[in-house]
Amino acid sequence: MNKSIVLGLLMAMLVPTAAFADGHVSLGGDVRLRYEYSSDAGLDNGLTARTYINLGAKIDDNTSFMSQVRHGYAFSSAGGTGDNYDIQQAYLSMADLGSMASFLGGWSMDIGRMNNPNLGSGRIVNSADWSNGAAGPNNHDGFKLSTDLGGVDFDLHYWGNNDGSEDNAMIFNFGLGDMAGIADIGFYYVTAGTAGSDVAPSWMAFNIDNIAGDQLMGVELGVEYATYDADLGGEDGTLTVISLGYALDQFNLHFSNSVTDLAWDSTAGTTDPHGTYGIADQFGGNDLDATKFGVSTDALMDGMGVTLSYYSFSSDSSGDDLATELDLILDFSCGQLGYASVSPEVGEDVDYVYWQSSYDF
């Protein structure tokens, strides 16, 4: 989008703010800088920047508006080809639709352009905020309806593909909360449609976190199970994740095992969130058995957190080893530094380094 057009739109949005009484208008933003280096030419190398300008307006006690302009720049792009502006988000929120019709009481709605939700581990639907370089998070044009059904949170998402086609996706998301202290349980169902096709793939996922609550003496146990139906006959694809955490003095121990079979697939245009299978992002998708061991602490040095993780990757269908990865992440108040060493069974080792820092204004 032309720069002057975007700046004009931003100014146009600022002009009518005088009509909002009592100063119910907020203006702010943030800048994110990230540098990446990899010895593998298949990964990005260089510096990128993303700047957001956020405008929020409270129209009345029931209605508000949010708009977000994003500017992305890849410094390594010759001739400024990595320079881009876009409307990342622009949506209207109504806290209670009962003001429109009494039978809609208790329902809220967001409508417009919004970032995708992050559901469960994000391996079916996510915004992928970190890994999109100078581009923005995954977003969509559509609406979201929400309510509380007797203690069960329910969200209905519907959107198109931002391309003018009739392609669409619908999500039914249920948050069951803490079930009598047993676990935090969530369930969602996703279906997608493509214009001109009767094929409608679907996904169904359960997330069970904090199993047994506080009764396991510092142990955090979670399970995620999802199925994928390509609507083409044959077997469904499956995703199974088991995660285990344990607090030991000032150290937190982590273990997880994630398995996707050959028939597994995520929603169109969605990849696994950054760091799902190690920060080098060398692996993901289907037919993967990934095991992780890790430890984290902020006790080694004041103002710095340390996370060390080891991954082992193999093929689920054949059992063949694929690679190992060792990650070291240092968290500071001003940003994050990460290093990964990947040792594949075939090919050269890969070294990957990144620094990321964000600033609000």
C-alpha cells in the first residue's frame, strides 16, 4: 500500500477523535528489532524492524474501536524492497449485543480485521507474531462472537482469506476452565472451505493442562490431542503432545514429546509457531517425533533468565533419526538473545543466532 495513502488514513482516523468525549482515545505503539544469522542459506540473515501505531477509541460504555498500522522493513533488502505498510488490525468491539436485541444479551462481538487467535499450542491456528520477519502476524477479515455459557467460555470465529475469494474458516472454541480442580480443559473445532470445491477439511483438538492441579507437588502435566480430516477419505491425521514441568528450588525442568503422523496437516497458510521444535525452526509439519528436555532459571545472574533445551527429532513412520538441536536462550530486560546448534543425520551442522528487542512508545 502506498505510504501516502496509509498516512492519510491514519490522519483521517485522528481527525474525528475530537468527537469522542472525555478523552476516551489512546494513541501508542511499539518497535521491534530483530537480527538473525544462520549458516544455512535457507534461513533469513539480517536485520528486520517492525513498527506499530495503535489507535484505540471508546465510543460509549458498550462500544470501542481499535486500529493498528504496521510498517515493516528488512534492512538487507536491496533498493528498499522490504519496505511495506499495511493495516494490520481495524475492528469494532461491542461488549454486550443485548443493547441491540434482548435475546443477544450476554454475547459480545468483534468485527473487522483482527490477528488470528492462538489456540492451544498454536499448531492448528496461530498468529505467528515472532516468525514473520518484516511482515505482520497472521490476520483475517471476519468476526468473533463470545459468551459465557454457564461457566463455559465460548468463541465463534468466522473469516475469509483476505483475498476477495469465498474461501473461509470457522472456529468453535470452548474453554471449560478448571474442572473441579482436576485440570484446565479446552476444546476447539475448525472447518475450512475453498471456493468452487466441496472438500471441507476439519480439525478437532483437546487441550488438558495443569492436570491434578496443585496436588502433584510442583509437577505440571499437560496433554494436547488433535485430529485432522482432509475430507478426501482415508485415515485421519493426528497430533499428540505430552508436556511435563517440575519446579526444583530455583530451577524449572521441562520435558515434552510431540508426535505427528504422515496424514497430519495444519490449516492452510499456517505453520508451526516459532520455537515449537527448537528456535532454529528446521523441523515441523507431519511425520515427526520430537522429544525435548530443558531447564530454565533466573537465579544465575541478576536481571537475566537462562533457558537450555535439547531436542531429538525422528521420523514417526520409519523411526529413523533426523537430527538433534541444542538451544540456549538468554532473557534480559531489554531483549532476548538465542543460539541454536543443529546436528542433522545427513548434511552439515547448522548454527543459528538471533537478537530481538522491543520498545513501547
